[in-house]
Amino acid sequence: MNGNDQIAMILKSEGVEWLACYPSNPLIESCAQVGIRPIAFRHERGAVMAADGFSRVNDRGAFGVVAVQSQAGAENALGGVAQAFGDNTPILVLPGGVLLNQIAVSPNYSAVKNYGGVTKSLEAIYRPADINSAMRRAFSALRNGSGGPVVVELMTDVCAADVSDDAAGGYRSPAVSRSQPESASITAAARHLLEASRPVIWAGGGVLFSGATNELAELSRLAAAPVFTTMQGKSAFNERHPMSLGAGGMTTTGQAHQFLTSCDVLMALGSSLTRTPYGQRVPRDATLIQNTEDPTALNKDENVDLALLGDTKLTLVALVEEVARQLDGDVRDSARVEAEIAEIRAAWMAEWEPLLSSDAQPLNTYRVIREIDENLDNDNSIVTHDAGAPRDSIVPFYTATTPHSYVGWGKTTHLGAGIPLMIGAKMAHPDRFCLNLMGDGAFGMSGTDVETSARSGAAITTVLLNNGGMATYPPAGFPTAREQYGVSHMLGDYAKIAEGMGATGITVTTPAELADALSSAQQLNSEGKAVLIDAHSDMEGKRSRF
Ligand SMILES: Cc1ncc(C[n+]2csc(CCOP(=O)(O)OP(=O)(O)O)c2C)c(N)n1
Ligand SMILES: [Mg+2]
């Protein structure tokens, strides 16, 4: 047996059941031999993004693992690694390396030399004797502290060298260790929340990742505080709940905007509070409380008044207990806040109703979103957006209910991530209907992974907004390049392309056809058949931005 076999045995002992990959990397064969199913994507970036999708819906109970080849494979994977870094997703990336004595020789590509700015941890295996300790460090980094890609570069000759048959026996699986804020900070945070006249809870992806959604709901109830979720946190709080303000990235709901701009205490939980075009601004005048497990995220882009450094679930458990203690039997009435949210929401929705119920042809983007929202079993589905207008249009309007019924992503925001992300989510939850809403531009980046979905049986549905261009960019953007040279124009019969790749392609041109198409898609996916709905749509430019 060799080093790759040893790594495969360690992965197996860690409960890894499948490997996202693109040949060639000898680890793929070693994994197959120990019963870890390799699924080959059509490009390395997609394989990384599928691992990302798998990790996102597993809350650190299981991790996406990806193997790609040295040089071209490692280079091509980088976009996916960067995206997982942007969103703090814990994934294990195992790129092949060159021969050890070539690592510093130009023009050889080396992950340890090049991935530095976009990884949580990064090392190479330089001696077979280091495999167990490198893998222990990797799994410890996946399980502990903030998320992010963990990379172990597999130097070709080192990992091909013989090791003893019991080499993996020396591997010890690292445990999870969580920390929580000091009790004085919890006491102070609870007091701020209860003394606020207009508190808002800002829930980030860390609430989902730490499995703290029940505690979040309880804190909101006790303190009568409404909940806003970031894009990454979308689905951490049931958006059907009257205390939900909805989610926000670049766009958001009217009620979220109103409350975020008028709150006096903002309690951010499981959030890095990263300032990004794909996030709402933190109110300047509110008292800011931040919980994060990453010390480098504290006071990063914002002045934090009170820091709660630690695991979000442990923090929330402590906060719920302390808030209950300070309330001392008192019950906060949320009726006034609920009524205000409902009133603002009604006015905001009234403004959007003409688009959400539009009968126009080509289809209006918002009508497509309304049909998705109304024709899915939201509790048992997983929906994601792709980059650009699909994301900015759907985030405020799709109703996320149960944890992970929506996967919100994107700071570096790679076009085309939606397909592989949903394949990864489907691997984690084969019983859930997984839907990706993307544009025709995004399809160009990962459309061939519709074939991966069809071949692997991880059957997902893609709703493609086929508008022949980029609605993301306003008509005034790059007018000469656009009008004289057709930059951003494109065409495709995507249903036909999907059929050619083993999926079912459904073309939709009228609003009335959408419900049937979505119902067929759910049926077909449940039979293991991948689906692409080619929705002939418009260049809708209106966004719920404030
Ligand atoms: C890899 C990558 N390159 C470029 C971009 C910039 N970008 C964001 S949205 C967009 C246009 C997307 O067009 P399409 O998918 O057709 O969606 P539409 O805007 O038409 O709804 C581009 C180019 C990106 N997000 N990712
Ligand atoms: Mg488009």
C-alpha cells in the first residue's frame, strides 16, 4: 500500500462517503478501493463547489472532500477554493502536487505556494511519515474555529511511496472543541437586548453552521426581537414567522430595511459582519453586539460595542438562559412589533405585486420566482440562486422556512456555482428537492455539470432564466461594447442542451406553464432524473434595493 491508500483509509475512518473529483489524481482510485464513491465533475471548479454545497448543509457533521490533479487541476480549482474562503465553508481540498524536487522549480504550479490568500489552512505532504499528522491537522481545522477551505497538497512521489499496511492505524481523529463567551459579556448582551427600545437580531451563516436555529427562535421570542438574516444565514429563521424581517444580500425586504435603519441595538449572531456589496449595511448609530467564533472577524469592518467570541450555539444557549433570568417571569409582548412588520411588508409587497404576478411574455423574472415559491414544498426543498440578477431578485422574495431550505452564498460570487452547489446539497439530502435558479450567462460556467447531475443520480433541477443577455448590468453599462459588438449577448436552446446531456429539458414560454414544469421537475428528480427548465425570460432591471 502507498500514501494515497493511507489517506483514503483515513478519509474512510472519518466517515467520508463520497469524493468530488476530476481525474487524474491517484487518490481517486485509492478512495474507490475502500468504498468511497468518487463523483467526477466536468471541471475542477465545479467539483470544489459541490464539496462546498455538501459541507454547507451538513453543519460540520460531515465535510465535502475534493481531489484534483496537479498543475492544471489545482489551478482550475482555485475559483471554488476562493469562494469557499469568502463564505467560510469548511471543505477539504486535496490537489495533486508535482514531484517533490520540482516544487520550487519554475513554472511548476504548487498549491502551497499559490493558494495562500484563500485558505484557512494550507500544507503539503513532504514525507510519507507525515501523512497521519497532516490529516489530523486538516480534520481539526475543519471541525474547529471558523470555517474555510483546508488544503493538503499531495506531492506525487511522496504519496506514491510505499507505507506499511498499518500506517493509517496511527491516525487519531481530532475532536470538536467549542468555546463560549465569558459570562459577564453574556449578562451585558442580554441587558442591552432587553433595554433596547428597538432591538434587531442579525443572524448569519454561523447560526446554521452551529445548529442553533431553535435557540435563535427562542431568543427572538423571549426578547420580542425581530430577526433579519444575511444571505448566508437565510433559512436560519423561518420566514413565515411574524417576527421575520426576511433576508438580505445586495437586495432585501422593505421590513428589513426599515428595521435595520431604525434599530437601537443590533445583535449579530454567527456573522463576520463583513462589509460587502452582497450584504446589508450595519446601522451606524445602533449599539452593536457581535458574536463570531473567529477573533479576526471582531471589529474588522465595524466598531463593535460588545463582543461575544465563541461558538454561536453555546452563545445562544447562554443568552437564552440569561435573558430568561433577567426577565424573571416577565413576558414580552411581540404583538406591536409583529403588526409593524406586517404593515411594512404589506406596503412593500404591494409595490412588487405587479411584477410577481405579471403575465408578461417573455416571462418576468419575479413571476418565475413567485411560481417557484408557490409550487415547491418549501420545508422539504433546498433552493439556491446563482450570481447576478437571479440572486438579487430571489433573495428577498423566496420564503425560506426550515434550516437549509435555502443556500445563500456569494461574496466573491462565482457565476455558475449554483449547479454544483446543489449537486453537493443533493448528496447530503437525497430526499429533498434541490433547485438552482440561474441565468444563461451563469450556465456557461458550469452548465455541463447538468450531465454530472444526470449521470450521478444526484438529480437536481435548474431553472434557467434565458434572457439572451445580462440583466445584472443596467442598459447604460458598457453601451458601446454592448450595442456595437454584442458584449454580454448570448443565445442557446438550453432545454435541448440538457437533453443532450441525459437530463430532461423543459422549455417554458408562458407563465401558465411554470407550475406544471415545476411539478414535473419534482416528480422527475424523485425518480433520479435531472431537469433543466429553460424559462424564456425578460431583462427585468428592478431590484429591491434601498
Ligand atoms: C466567474 C464570474 N465572472 C464574472 C462575474 C460577474 N457577473 C456577475 S452577474 C453576471 C452576468 C450574469 O448573466 P446571467 O447569468 O445571464 O444573469 P442575468 O443577469 O441575465 O440574470 C456577471 C458577468 C461573476 N459573478 N463570476
Ligand atoms: Mg442572462
